[in-house]
Amino acid sequence: MTTSGPRGTVTAIDGKPNLVLTRTFAAPIAQVWAMCTDSGRLERWIGRWEGDPTAGAVDFFMTAESPDAAASRTVIHVCEPPRRLVVETSGEAGGWYLWLELDDSGEGDAGTTLTFGQRLAPEDDIGTIGPGWEYYLDRLTAAFEKRDVAEIAFEDYFPALQPYYEKLVAAG
């Protein structure tokens, strides 16, 4: 399978650059929320979490990378089901400020639009990050559609999409 091409943008939010990507699902908002937050469903496309989210943090394991992935402590800043989630990760590879918003207010039966973002720090390599999130969001789409996520190959995304994302930062 090949990617449909890069879809991300860099947008200033609260004065800070954010990588922003969207996907639309022909499904109710509750189903899309569950694919993004339920540990068992999340593991189908990216990884799983362990712990008690009501305590404000969980351990996240990015098992799509490796079944033996190390835990990344993930602080939950905002959780407003089924519309908004804001988390911040920390671990050996550094930390990321990530957010998602779901919107089902489109015309007709358009379904639910997922807007996903990562706040960018000056040291972030968007040439790698952008293709990575394209890859994972396409895995989410495949999992949602009950397709084999193994058909989504990272090699189709990186380094092919790298120049597009590097230009986004240069233009911003």
C-alpha cells in the first residue's frame, strides 16, 4: 500500500507552532473516540496504555514500534469525552505535547473528523515527525476499517514525505 500523500500543516496555536493532521471517519463520534482512547483498541494501531487515567497519568507503550516498547509516562492535561484529549509524554526519547479533537457537526452524514496535533519544539525534526504521524493515522484508519494494519508500511512514508514536511517548517 502507498500513502495518499502528505496532508499535514503547521499552524500557530496560542503562539506556538503545531503540526496538524486530519482524518474523517464514516462513524459516530463515540466510536472514533474509543479507537483513540480505549487501550485495547488503541493497541490495534499504535500502542497501549496501563494505569488509572483518573489519576491524571498513564504509562504508554508504543507497541507498533516493538512489542517490548519501553513505557512513556503520559500526563493527561485535558480529557473531555468524546471531543478533546490533550496529553504530554516523557521518556527516554524526550517528550511530546499531543492533542486531538473530534467533530461530528459536519453536513449530512459526513461522520466524524479527527484533528490531531503535536506542539512543535525548536529541536523537533518535523521531517521525521510528520511522516510518522501520517503513518500512524493511516494505521488508525486501517484499524477502524478492519483492514490489516501491517499493510501500512513506514517505508512508504519515510523518507518519501520528508521533503514536504521540511518545507513546511522552512515556509513557516
